[in-house]
Amino acid sequence: MRWLLPFVFSGLAITSMAADAFDETKGATLFSFDNVAIPYTQNLRLEMRQPTRHAANPVLQRGAPGTPDAHGVQFYGSIIEEGGKYRLWYVAFDDDVRSKAPSARWRAAYAESTDGMTWTKPNLGLVEFRGNKNNNLVDVGGAWGIVNLKVIKDEADPDPSRRYKMTTHVYFRHNTRLGTLLPFVSADGLTWKPVKDVKPVKGELKKEDLLIPGVHFEPCGGLYQWDDQYFITGQNALPGTHHYQGRVVRLYRSADFVNWSATNSIVFLRTPQHEYLGAGRSREGEQNHEGISVWNRGNVLLGIAGRWHGAAEWKDVRVDLGFVISNDGLNFREPKHEWTFLERGKDGEWDQGGLLQGQGFENIADETFIYYGAWDPRPTGGKEVPRGGIGIAKLPRDRFADLVVDTSGEGLGDYQLPQVTAELVTTSIPVTNPRFFINADGLGADAVLRIELLDHLEHPIAGRKAVVSESGFHTPVVWNEESKLPDRVRLHIIFEGAKRTEIRLNAIYIQP
């Protein structure tokens, strides 16, 4: 297992356990559903959680007639928290159906919030739209038709003019209109320039200016950094090393954000996609939709992927959202096979028909917000209808899944025991002076987690035992002795007590 963070910790105590003061991204997280971080278990069962929709959805809506986002608010976008402000980039689609250059109707727009729920569209005064600059459009250095965008802030880049990085899906012309990648950089996230000196033609990229090979690629998924490289995921239906059915998740990479690889990798497939239905049937069957949006948690990537329920006719296509994870930045998998994380809305609701995986994940107070968009595929090819908005799906903080005691092995049968031991052992973790915290519920006097530290070869470390009996999102593990640790450790956790079946373990945090 690869750990992105060095884990050279100072050993300073964290004095406040308030959710707002605890930043899980500053250390490493061992999630209950991660069978690489937690490879060894006995008599434990994983139960995934589906989020609930926020009552205020959609929290960002389409604008009034005549505004840049009057026809569409597409959350092929990103959210970043900076200094107590949440910054949101999305794709705006206007209501000028007479345009002879359809790509030019898609523009990059901006909103912000102080609480992650109530959003404003500030008047940026950067881009002229219908005779004035009183709008929330960001400046991308020309009339690019941007179908999707993803934004990250790269604190490590020594050039402040490249601190913000954005990948976009634009079009180019071959025999037909094809999607491709165009990256941008910015000093402030509002005024952008392409990484190469290229100019739009009717909102599109010239074929001779392509940064990746001239195939149809829709980089609508996640932009992230891993192991000193930049990665972008997206959708493509061309064959890989095998013929797969429909839309697969491909990944391109770059070391400098300017020069991108010609080779690519297929990083996620659903099981039904191994049965190829044949040429000309790429719309049909169970498949992926538009790449994987990524929450980079340092040692692990959490991802939201489109679950495309295909059909021969557009009117029968539907899209839900799935949940995936990666420990190496390259290969993604489902913690639960063919499981739906968030279902599309019912007919008549704002998110009917289909959902979009924007790259927006925030832990706010005691909740995790997953931001998502809406796109009903059924009218495709017919009369244009207004689309989109941005909603919130929420969970208790970092509680995507629970590890619970499984007593099905207990009883009087030939192969059953009077009482089973429910326990786990983690992977081997490189550490220096770490602090450990537990995210769990159902704990109390009769339901405890008994924890001991082991070395890499699973020998107990003297003095490193603890009992956690208090529920919470960040309950500290207090050892009976603060003995010296080796370079690599494992955690051994046993679920104990008369009410041990009430324990729900969600995550283990290793923090400075």
C-alpha cells in the first residue's frame, strides 16, 4: 500500500475535538469500506450508507431569463474551501437557442458561499455578455465553449500565476464534433489562460492544437494530483486492450500540466461492461457515465461515478451515481458490487432522469456534503429543455459505511460457536509520533473497542493498549503508555461488550 503523506508528525496534542477544528485531510484516513487499509477481519460485516438529499435542494439554481445560466446550471464543476469561504466553479448555459455556434453557449461561471448551503453569484465584471459585464462569468481568455470543468488549487507550484489549475472539456472538428481536453491556469481562480497559446474558433479548439490524441474524450470526471503527477478522468467508448461495452473511465496524465501523455489507462469498469454488445450499440447496456469525480484524502481517493442504465433509445436512458475508491491513484473499485450511492430523482423533481458527479466534497460541522448536478438524458436529440442545478447529498461526517459485528456464526449448529470474536487488523502504516482517532457510533460501557498497536510483523507493542467507549466523529485513542513506536505499525481492534452489536465503526484517523 502506498501512503502519500510522509507521516513525520510533531507529536503535538490536538486540543479541540470539535468537528470544525478537525481536518481529516491533514493526515490519513482508514475508512471502514477500504479493504486495502483494513485487509483482515473476522466476524465483521460492512453496511454501506446512502446519503439523504438536503431539504433546500437545489442549493444553486438557474438564473433569470437573459442571464448566462438561464437555461442550464451544469455541475460538471468543482468546489474548494479557502479560509472559511466555499468557492464553486460550474458550467453556465444561456437561453439563446438561435446561436449558430452551440459550443459558445457553454461558459465557465462562479459562485461562493460562507456555509456551503447558501450560494451567491457575485458580479465579477470580467466577461461581456449581451452588452455588459454584470455577471458571474470567469475570464477564460476567449469565447471557449466549455462543456465541463474541474478546478484544484496547487499550493506546491512555485509560480503564483499557476496556483489554480483547471481542466475542461471543449470540442474540436474531425469528421464530426469530438470532445477533447484543454487545461487552464490562474493566479486567482477567476482570470484564466490556456496552458498553451491557443485560440478558439467558434468556441472550439483547432485540430492542430490538440493536447492529447484526436479521439473523442470527454474529461468530465476528476482532476487530481497523485505521486507528483496530474491526472484527469473522463469518458470514452473506444476499445482498450479489450472491447468493453459502452462508456469506460479513461485516465490521462501529465507531469507539468502542460504536456499530456498520448497513452492512457482504463481505470474503472462495471462488471456488465465485459460483455460487449457489438458495434453501433454504445448507448445500450449497463456502463459508466463521464468519469470519476475525486475527493483526495491524501492516502486514498474517494470517487463518485455515473451509473448509466442504457437503452437503444434516448427516452429510455437513466443515470444514477455510484461510489468507488482507489489506493494507488490509478485503479478504482466499488466497496460494494454494483451498488447505487444516490438514485436519480422521481419524475417531476428537479433532478429527475439523471445525475451528474461534480467534484464537490466538504466536511462541514458534523456532516459530509456531496454536491451533485442533474441532467435528464431522455430529451436528448429532441426539443431543448432547461436543465440542471446543484444539490447536496449528505451523510453524518465521514460515515459512508459501517463495520458491524456479524453474529451469524454463533449458535448451536455443527459449524457454529457459542460466541464469535469480532476483530480487525489494519495494513502496515509508516508513522512517526502519530495521534489516533476513532469515528464510531454505538459505543458505551457495554460496547467498546479494545485497541492495541502491533509492529509490522504483528507483534504487540509494549504499553500501546487502549479502550474506546465514547461515540464520536473524532474520539482520541488514549494509550496506557506512550512507549516508542517502530517505523511501521498496525492496529488490532476488537469489538467487545454485551452490546457490541450496536457498535458501528466508520473510520480511523492518523493525525499529527
